[in-house]
Amino acid sequence: MENLTHSKRFIKTIEFVNFHLKKDSSILDLGIKNKLSEMMSSQGYNIINTKGEDLDVDFKEYVESKYDCITAFEIFEHMLAPFNILNNLKSEKLIASVPLKLWFSSAYWNENDDRDKHYHEFEIKQFNFLLKKTGWVIKDSQKWTSPDNTKIGIRPLLRNFYPRYYIVYCERV
């Protein structure tokens, strides 16, 4: 069922991107090539992905680059200090999504992979403040749920009502 959750997130993300960007836009996607970036490429976007480096420390080669937009889909929660890259990006547009902190579920933490952990699961006000402090103005945002109808219990039920994902379109001040 995880694929249905991803599919819903991918569809909503692409709809959001389509609303804010022209199809031939050049995009630097902060994250390795993946199914979502491939879907966006197939729709006409010119996507360049990062190479999987630790963007907490190895981000300088990307901040001076000129792209129509920077995208960051489900990446900032894996960084200890997303402030640094957000503060230094020279692009004028940013589209980013993050998982929201859910009061009934602890943050994702893969014990076997140091890079597959959520150091942050944001409240909307926290992510908005991070963007404001780094010089971004939010022009549009959406949030959505991630229901899991394959499991029975209180948490799967609550996932139908509490938003899990938050996406923003920002411009530089």
C-alpha cells in the first residue's frame, strides 16, 4: 500500500508544480534521481538532480547555479541543518515539501542507515519560519493526508484526518 501513498503524493506534487512552473523550466532537484523526478522529466521539465552527497556540508556547488526553480521534495527532514542551503541558494523560486509532525506517530528513524532518518518532522509554523529566516516568501501552499487503508488501528484511522505532507511555492525576497 506504500505505493498508493507515494502515488498520491507524486500526483499532488506534480499538480502543484504544474500550477507554478512552465513545462520547459530548468529545475535543480535537491535529491537523487527518483521516480518523482523521472515523472517530472517525462512531462517536459528539465531536471538536474544532486548526486546523493551530504547537503548539510556539500552544497556549495549548487548554490551559485542558475535554474528557474529549486525543488526539494522530502529532503529537508533528512538534513541536520537545512538552514544553510536554504539561506545560500541563489535561485528566485523554490518548491519544497516536507512531512509534517504527527502527534500520534514518532519520527521515521532507520536504524540501519544514517542517511535514512528524519531529523526533523516539521510543524507548519516551524517550516514557514525556516523559510522566512532564509529569505523566502511563501506564495502558495497545500497540505494533504496520507491514509493507510491496509491497516486497522487508531493510527491508520487518524492518517485519514491529519495532514501528513506540506508543500510550498516560494520566491526570494
